[in-house]
Amino acid sequence: MVLAAVPSKALALLIAAACSITSVRASACWDTPTQVAARVYEFHVRVSIAELRCHAINRPIDAPLIGYYARYRQQIEAAEAHLKGKLVDDSGGGRAALNQYMSGLGNRYGADKSSASFCESLRDMLTELAKPESTEDDLHTYALLLVREPLIYGLCAKLAPAGS
């Protein structure tokens, strides 16, 4: 397990620090369900893009990625639907905002560097998430560790609908 090397007290402090840093800025614009959805969806995008790079350096993670996705497909699809619902209104307005967000995700996570150790860490993480005893809390913990500040936070002023 990836987190096994991190003492639980240190992990708790890391998570608390990450939450306190990002939540202040994001809470002014996005509600909590949107923040959670963004983190889960961006986690999925990041590991999916990383799978291509890991394969390219002969460190494939496709098997654990498939297992993780099978386990959390509903949560990932719900997160994506939630974000689309926040950005695109019933008349289809906001498509430009959605396209900007989705393009930004590709640019952000497409620029990640791949290394054998990063791919191994992702494999361990995804393997843990694919286990039947894995919980949604586990998904949120790993998403928090890998996506400290979702891209949607930085797009707050441009994209957040009034009253979000």
C-alpha cells in the first residue's frame, strides 16, 4: 500500500493541511459537493492520462486501473455529471465553460512527468482501490493526495454560476 510508508499521524496532518489550504479559496465559489466531485473526477482524469505515460515507459498500470474503475465507476460518473450540471444550464448555456474546464484538465495532467516510481505508486494506489473492501473514503483520501487543488478552484471567477 502506498500510504503504508507514511505514519498515520503524519498522513492526518498532510490531509488536514491540504484541506485547509484549498478549502478557503474554493469555498468562496464552489459548494462542498462540487469540490468533492471535482477532486474525484480530476483524480480519475489524472490516473487515466498517467496510464498512457506509464505504458510508454514500460510500467503499465492498466490492470489495476480497470479494477479501480470497475469498483468506482458510479462515483466517477456521478462526479462528472455533477460538474457538468454545475457548468451547463438546462438550455445548454455554459458549454464554453465546460469545454474550457475539460481542455484545462487535459493540459494540466497531460504535462505530468512519468517516472518508474510514480507509476509504481499509482499501481499500488489503484490496486488498493480495486479491492472489494476499499471504501469511498479510501477513494476520497487518494484523490486528496493526488489532486490537492482541483483545476476548477482556479477557474472560480470565470466559471462558477451565481449562487453556487
